Amino acid sequence: MGILVIKGFRSHIIKVAVIVLSGVVTASATVAADGFGPVKAPKVNAKKAALGKRLFFDQRLSGDAAISCATCHVPSKGFSDGLALSKAYPGSDGFRNTPTLINAAQKAAWFHDGRIGTNLNDVTRESITETYNMNMDMRLMQERVKQDPVYVKMFKDAGYGEPSNGSIRKAIPEYLKTLTSRGAAFDNGKMSDAAKRGFELFKGKAGCASCHSGNRFTDDQPHNTAVPNNPEIWKNPLRHVTYVTFGLFLGIENIMNIRRDVGAHIRTHKADGSDIGKFMTPTLRELKQTAPYMHNGMIKTLKDVVEFYNNGGGNDANKDPRIKPLDLSKEEQSNLVVFLESLSGKPLTGSQHVWNDKIDVNYKPIKDWLKQRN
Ligand code: HEC
Ligand code: HEC
């Protein structure tokens, strides 16, 4: 048994003693005294990630080749899209806000309702095949990709062999792992005094840290903060029909009559309805790039978000008891906003994260592509 000391490199990180049991070193990432620190970049295979990057920006991954992942996850907008409710496959329209993909590789459960709790491979499959998302058949996608000589080479170089839908679903997550926050004032010790005061409120009087905990500022759990429903989903027939399709597929009870997004209820279908209106706590990193906010884009600015919490959130029978009026002064509220802004870093818009070359879709298919094994 021994004692290991991790040296702090930022003002609020202090030296932490980590006990090493039976000679096994248990310390992994930097541990801050308050549980907050920089997001650690995962190890990435560069060739697989480069392939994933091209796939992410390639419209041929959608059924009618009209949209790519990057249509909705736009790099200059923190890999969200600036819209309250997302777009969708032509002929449908979205009913949720597009979340950032920065640090998404580190999550434990994905989508606003947390309905996928396995891995990014499954999230990628769902994003590609879901009718209202990219509406792509995996077999068709594989045939398309394997005709393209650029892909044939890239798959080979990445060690995958012939293009296959299985390796597409591995390469895209490898690319997503490259999207890690960096350069935030919070991480490099450049927080203003107002931001520091906001951080103290965040952990103390305002009670934000009980849900927004850890390096990504989320507990990866669903909670009910009673954000009002977005009426657009029921006013706009395309959005409504898309939500109903989703609800029927996931077995939401009484879907034809309800006028709300049930959130995490679809995971549990609890008879008492106590999970209705719970949504996953989102990360608070890169918020400067990702307005508007919440699962349905109902809150436009960070100032409005803080005001929402200060007023005790919205109205809902299932609201979490921690969401209650906070009695923060105007100055305290503005400190909180400045603190939230200090969690945003450099946009990931360089060539490491963006596929800038034109994707040539008028290529000459490889010879004998029909005969290629996958
Ligand atoms: C039409 C717009 C659109 C397209 C295209 C799209 N997404 Fe998304 N993405 C969304 C929306 C909206 C959500 C949230 C959905 C929900 O909560 O039900 C989401 C959620 C995600 C998440 C989960 C993030 C989180 O924090 O839980 C990942 C990962 C993701 N998308 C990756 C991809 C990938 C990879 C592609 C391409 C294969 C893709 N998306 C294509 C709109 C889109
Ligand atoms: C009970 C847990 C809980 C507490 C306490 C809490 N939040 Fe949240 N927060 C959430 C959940 C859940 C959401 C997502 C709600 C939704 O999508 O409808 C959220 C959303 C947000 C968002 C929007 C992020 C985005 O990308 O859409 C911000 C900003 C935010 N919270 C800041 C704060 C601040 C500041 C405080 C303290 C004043 C706070 N939160 C307290 C659970 C909590």
C-alpha cells in the first residue's frame, strides 16, 4: 500500500492523496478537490479517426444523400446547429434540440432521454438508420461506400480491410473521440474574478453542482427541471408526425393525445409516470457555441437560463425538489453567467476536426465492386 500525490496545475486543483491498494494504481485522470477538472482527451487511432471524419461529413450516408451528420452537428456551432428544434430527414422535421458532440464520447448514456446506454457504435447506428434522422439502410450504405476508391484506400489504411457497415460504425465513434474541449478559461487558470465568484455560487448557494458535477459538468442522470414544452412540436404537422412516429416505436402510452415530450419515461414506462419530463443533465462545456438551450431549445440565452433557475424552474408535478427559487441578486446571476461562459474553449473548426476537401461523388467506381467481399 502506498500514497501517490497528484500535482495540481490549476488554481482550484489541489494536491490529492490517492491510496494505492495492493500495488494497483487507481488514479487515472487529474482529480480536483471539488471534483471538477479539464476533460481528459481519450486515446485515438489517427487513421481510423480520419476515416470517421470523412464519413461524418459525407451526405451519402443518408438514404437520399441529402444530409450528413454535419448537417445538424455543425463544427462552428459546437457540433450543434443553432436551432431550437433540429432538422430531420426530408419529409420529416425534428422534435429535439441538437446536442453538442464535444466530449460526447465520454458520456455514459446518450440522447436527451438517455435511451442508449451502451456505446457510441449503437448511437451511430441509430443516427444513420432512424427514418427521421438519416433514413439509411445499412446494406445500401455499405454498397455505396465500397464503390468509392477513396474509401477503399482509407478503410485499408485504417486496418479495417474492405469497407463494411460494421467498420463504418467503428470509425465514426473514433472520430467523435477527437472532439474534446480545450482552451477554456476554467481549465487554464484565466477565470475573471466575476467568473470565480460565479463558480462559488454554482457549488454553493445556487446548488447547480449537485446535478452538473464532474469534468463535463454532468452527473449523466435524468432529472425533471420542468422546462416548458415547445408548442412547435404540436403546431407543425411535420414535427408532430415525427414525434408520434418516435413515440409509437418506443411504446409511449396515449401518444395520440399527449402534448408533451415524456423524456426518460420511455426507458422505464413507470406506471406512476414519475419519470415523465426527466431529461439527461447536459454538459455545461462549450455553451457559448450551442444556444439555444435545453432538450427543446426553449431557452435562448444563458442569462435566461440563470433567470429560469432563479425563479425555481418551470411547473411540473414531478419537478426535482432541488429546483426552487434561489433568491440570487442581479449581480450574483450575472456572475453565474460569466462562470458558465468560462467553460467554453476554442471551437473545433480546424482541419483536425473538419473534413475540408470536397467529397467527390462522381468518382469512377472500383472495378468488380459487386464481387468484393465484406
Ligand atoms: C437531422 C439532424 C441530425 C443528423 C443528420 C444527425 N444528428 Fe445526431 N443528433 C441530432 C439530435 C436532434 C439529437 C438528439 C436526439 C434525441 O435526444 O432524441 C442527436 C444526438 C446525437 C448524439 C448523442 C449526443 C448526446 O449528448 O447524447 C450523438 C453522439 C450523435 N447525435 C451523433 C450523430 C452522428 C454520428 C450522426 C451521423 C451518422 C448524426 N448524429 C446525425 C440531430 C442529428
Ligand atoms: C436537479 C438537477 C439540476 C440542477 C440542480 C441544475 N440543473 Fe441545469 N440542467 C439539468 C437538466 C436535467 C437540464 C436539461 C433539462 C432539459 O433539457 O429540459 C439542465 C440544463 C441546463 C442548462 C442548458 C444546457 C444546454 O446545453 O441546453 C444550463 C446552462 C444549466 N442547466 C445550468 C444550470 C445552472 C447554472 C444551475 C444552478 C443555478 C443548474 N443548471 C442547476 C439539471 C439540473
